[in-house]
Amino acid sequence: MTGEFEGQVAIVTGASAGIGRATAELLCERGAKVALFSRQLEDKVESRRLVRSGDITNESDVERLFADTEALLGPCDLLINNAGAIEPALLHEMSIDAWERTFAVNVRGAFLTCRRALPAMIARRKGTIINVASISGVIGPGKFPGFTAYCASKAALISLTESLAVEVKEHGIRVNCVSPGSVDTKMWADVSGGAPAAMTPREIAEAIAFLAGETSRPMNGQNLNVWSV
């Protein structure tokens, strides 16, 4: 698998820790040049990595991320929309601001990055977009009380994936989604009440790498559920 992504440029959002960090590291290991993006990171330039601090909900920050990536690494081949947010609260107790913040990160952020990435991908007739949703957004599996905004936003991200895949498939671009169950991240630790996680960030990064690679080339508009029953 070494060198699988040689010559490709990847952008990974929410890359300061957890799934995003593990994905960025895996793609680097396999030859990609990677731009990492998060509010928790400090700007840095290395030989194969670009680190940019910013807010995924802010159009100017997203523009800066892509402009710097294109100037220093090259045009984006792989876009991994991993940035996510959760503010647990029962619906009747949730503030409008908390609801809108959840959708801003989980849905608006993906909209902004996809919209910015697509013109160059369309012009080059190639590109892969992978959105990181959640099993919480999938119809069927049991939901946790207090997660309504998170579940609804992740369901919207899955739907965005399916719809966008149809729009861009004629341009040689694939759009897929990964929906993990419980993963050993700070976000899970903060909201799980001490319940053990079923998976590691690296395991989800491997699923993302599968969707980013040639092995999954026939897959488009799919949501890959990664969880233990």
C-alpha cells in the first residue's frame, strides 16, 4: 500500500486529532501531500504537509485553505470532510444557536469545501470527495437522547453525498461517505458517559483510504457504515 497516493494532494478537515489526524497521517504514509485544517492547529509548512488554522464554517478561511494548498502543494485530488461538532441537548431544551452551530460545522462546512474544490476537479476531470458522517445519521440504528441535532445534521451530510455524487459523476469525480459507530476520540469521550469505543481512529482512516483509492473506483454516492452490531 506504500505509495498508493503518490503524486496526489489531499485536504483533510478536522485534522487536529482523532479520525482527521489519523487519516492525514495515513495518507502521508502512502505518498500523498496533505493539507491539514482545524481551528486547533497552528500554521506550518513542511515538505509534504501544509497545516492551516481556520474555521470550517467561514468562507474566507476555506478559501485561504484551498488557495494556499494549490500554491504550495498543488490542486486538490482528495477532499476529506471530517470536521464535526456535537452539542448534546434535548430538542425542547436546545438553543437555536446550538442547533445552528451543529449544522454550520457538519453541513455548511462540507458545502463550502465541496463548492471550492469542485471547479478545479471538474476542469481536470478527476477528484474524490469523502464525507465523514456517523451511524447516528443513518436511518435504522438506535439513537441516543439529546443527539437530535447531531443525528439530523449527519443525515443531511449523507444526503448531500448521494445528491452531489449524481451531479458530478459525469466529470469523473466520485463522492462517498463513511459513517462510523463509536470511535476512540475526544468527542466520543466527552459525550459517551464513559462507554468504551468500538473502534480506533486508524481503523476509520483505513476505511477512508479505501474509498479514496483505486480499489473502490466503481463506488459512487455510497455510504459506508463502519460499526459493530
